[in-house]
Amino acid sequence: MTEMWAHTLTWTEVDPSRHPFELDEDATAALTDLVSVLLPSPEVAEEDRLRSLEPVTRFLVDRYGRWACGWNWAVGEGDTDGGVVGAWC
């Protein structure tokens, strides 16, 4: 799954000027509905919740492009070299 690691992306692959991205309220609601079916219930063990990261990442990459593979990486997250999300962990 190394192709899904954001730290392997080049600037060309993530440059916002090449990959514009905006979601209005309707698109956000539609995306939430599509992704929510990929997530386990809140009652399951932590291990099961972590297993949902791969299918959600693949879904987002298939839909928006490889640049979306870092969607869940928080700033200062040591195991993944940090990322853009400021309040995930």
C-alpha cells in the first residue's frame, strides 16, 4: 500500500493549482454518505476502526486522485511523517 502513503507524492502530484478541490454543502453531504458506509460502528475495537482507513483512502484516491491519500494524516504524526490535518488525533 505504499502508493497510498502521502510522503511518497511529488509536488506535481499534490500542487493545489493542478488539483483544485472545493466542496459545497451538497457535495459534502453526498461524500459523507458515501464514506460512512465504509466505516465500522463506533462500538468496535480500535483495531477494527484502523482497518477502515485503507478502504476510505482507496475510495478517496479513486474519486479525487492520488493526492487525496493523506486525508487522515495529522501534523506531528510520527508514524506517517505528519500531514495537513490539524485536529485529527
